[in-house]
Amino acid sequence: MIDFSQLLKSEIRPALGVTEVGAIALAAARAYDAVRGEVLHMEINMNGGMFKNSFSCGIPGTNELGCKMAAALGAVGGNWQLGLECLKGITEEQVKKAKALPVDIFVDKEKDGIYIQGEVTTTRGVGIARIENFHDGITYVARDDEIIFKEEKGEDEKKEPFHFDSITIGDMVEYASFVPCEEVSFLKEMIAMNCRLSKAGEKGVGLAIGSTLDAFHKQGVLGRDMLYDAQRLTCCAMDARLSGLPYPAMSIVGSGSHGIVCSLPVVSYGRNIGAGEDRILRAIALSCLITIYSKHYTGRLSALCGCVLGGGSGAAAGLVYLMGGGAAEVSHAMNHMAANLTGMICDGGSIGCSLKASAGVYSAFLSAMLAMNETAIPNDFGVIGASAEQTAKNLGRISAEGMAPMDRTIIDIMQQKR
């Protein structure tokens, strides 16, 4: 029996700011808490994807950017018990103190997946904390030579694995159609949280895409339709999150951007057509599952833009559901997304992600409309597989095998900027 509800609950959680920034701060905060005292020096080791995604990101509640400040603020004022919201309530005084701290950043380009090790030297000793596999997955904590916590190897193996290879698009559509709505009622908080973030972004932060759309709408350049509303709602939230406004996003598979892109276009369209709350919740559930499924193959930290190909594919599926489509149409929409946007690179988390999200929203609508118009891209086209499931696996190969050299090049370019 596939427990899709449990899968959703395990992958959806609040995150303040970009999750890579939050994870770095979390590692530093946990390392500091192991020793306390006055901070003398910090050393943060991380994999390339973590460095790339945090390099240009705004830090929530401040005007600061990047991994060094995230680490310093984590040690100075972070509360590790808040997980990915550990920088909640950072003060200006703490920002000043953090700026004075010596922080060395080291990038291990050979490590796959999520990896951060924070080492904080204080007047009382050396604290170490390690995060692996998940953005909030603390696996090791030590004080000097004393191990405080260590996740036992094989601990994850004791948990019943989720066999993604045995899942079909039809399984996910069937779940979304028949699951009791109270079982997915927790998704209401996803909608509310991401909509609050969008409201905060309406003031014109980041690239101010929402404000720009409004300005050109007033000039008569743009019409006001459902696609306009969906792009505006989504991009305001993206701009707010990536510029560091102090409001959390509801993340999925460790990414607030994925959570925004897979939810807000669906919410916007559902409300525009007058769909009931229960139907919107079902569409969001399907969107989230498709996002999780897609990211299983491309990886949590990917050379491909995950918020568009993962979250955008989820959004396309949710839109198809609201348009009255079934598993076949959802599969076609996913294939259209892959045919259109495969190759969109991830060059790190930054306000530029709002541009990618805008393109993703447009593509999700176009993919859904093509599918509902009984148009399907042939399976002999480029990366498209014999099924949407095979297409997802093909994207995983492209990300892991084909684009790894490109990812290293991007990281090299970023390191030269320091």
C-alpha cells in the first residue's frame, strides 16, 4: 500500500529564506550550541551544490547575502531547535557582530547530495555539527573530542523505503482524486503561508516582477488574465523569499522555491475558475506528489533548475487536474514541460530565480492547455521517454551524468567572484 499522505507530510515543512542559507545557519548554530562562549573562528565545509545555491541569496530579516554571513549569523543568533527557521528574529546588533567574525568557506566538489560541516571555535572549545542528505538532517554533533550525537549508520535503512520506481502517474492522480480531504488538510497551511509571502512581495522587492507586470498592465501592454494572475502571485512570493524578507515559505523536497512554484499557480487558477477548496487541495496534493517524484530522479541539489522542472511539472499536473484531465493528460503535460525547459540550468539561488519561475508558470499553463487540447509530444522527441515516468528518469540522467561538468564550471565562476 503506497502511503502518499505520509510522503507528503515528510517532504513539506516551513523554511525561512532559501533553504541552503537556512541549512548553513543551522549547522553553525548547532555547532556553536555544543560549546557556547565567544566565537573566535569558524570553518564551514560544504558540497558544491550547497555553495552554489547559497552564494547570492538574501538572508531573512537582513540586508546581507551569502553563505559566510549565514554561518556567522547562525553562530551569533541562530536557534538550531527551530530547524530551517533558525534565523528567525535576528537583530541588527547580531548582524554587526556577525560581520566581525572570521569565517572560512571550503567547497568539496566531489561530495554528492547535501553536505555541510560547521566547526566553531570559541573561548570554551570547538563545536562541530554535520548535516547530510536533508537540509535539516543533523547527523553528527561534537564538543572537542566528545561526540554528543551521531546518527547510527543504517538508521534510514530501518525505515520502510518508498519505492518510486513502482509508482505510476495514474497512482498519484487516483490518490489525489479519492483521498479524504481531511487527510490533506495540512496543505491549507502551505497555501496560506505561500500566499502571505506573496503579499509581502507585492511591495516590489527583488526583481519586482509583480510590480513590473502591474506597471505594464496599466500601460495597456499586458492584459489581465488567469496566466497574468498566476505569474504575479508566484513571482511576488519568489521575490520576497529570495530577497530575504522575514516570512517563511512552505518548502517541499527541501526547497521553498519548489514549494512556491508547485502551489501558487494552481491556487491562482483554482480560485479564478471558482473551484471549491477541496478540489484545490486535491490539485495541490497532486502537484506536490509530481514535484517529489520528479526530484527523486534529478536529486535535491541539481544542475537543472529544479523549481521549474520539478515544481513547474507539478504545477502543470495540478492545472490539468483542475481543468478536468486525468492521468493521460497529466503525463502529456509533464512531457511538454520536459520538452520545453530541459537544459534550464541552476546557477544558484538568487533573485534571478524569479525570472525562471515566471517562465515556469507560463510553461506549466501552456503544457496543461496542450494536454487538454489532446496534443501530446511524440515519445521519439529528444529526451522524451515512452512514458512520463521514463521521461522523469531521463531527466535524472541528464542532471547527474550530462550536466555535472557544467555545474562544476558554474561553481568555479562563483568562487572567482569571492
